[in-house]
Amino acid sequence: QVHLVESGGGLVESGGSLRLSCVASGSTSIIHLMGWYRQAPGKQRELVAVMGSPGMTNYADSAKGRFTVSRDRAKNTVYLQMNSLKPEDMAVYYCAADLGSASWTYWGQGTQVTVSS
């Protein structure tokens, strides 16, 4: 079992920055990939960024050049640094863990990001 808890969301002006955190607990040694997703009202959940080992990252086109995913293994924490935020980035952001089964098995509860124009 893996438990994920996100934090760091909030209200920011367009062009501002936020750093989201996702703390993993439980059987963290079996985590293969960590991902960040987001879901805006009325839209499907979409993948924002993925981090694997060692240091593999992948980003949605909308996130490239503005968002950075990183990992602190000692703290079992994955971060999503979001810069140059736009109103269209407003969503609930979720982190997820893949245990090597090619599916996102565990999800956090989400953290709201609101961007004012």
C-alpha cells in the first residue's frame, strides 16, 4: 500500500509560481513512476508530468518550459514547480504512483490551484 498526500496549492496571479508537494508513505520502495495529473471543471483528468528513475522526466506540451518535476528520495516527496502560471492551469492537481504495472495504482486527494487573470 502507498499513501499519497499533496499540498502547496492555492491562489496565485497569472504569471506567478507555485510549488506542489506530494509526500508518499507506506511501501514507497516499490514505486516505479510518480506522476502529476490535473483536472479542471468539466474536463477530463490529464497528465502533466511524470518522473521515473533515474531522473527520467516527461511533460505534457502545456507544461514544457514552465513546470519542473523533481524528487527528494530521502523525504519520499515529489515536487511540481510551476512557473508562469496561466488561467488555463487552474485545476485540481493530483499525484499518482505507478508500481510498475503500467497503471496509476495510487492517487492522492488532490490540491486546488487557482490562477487569477
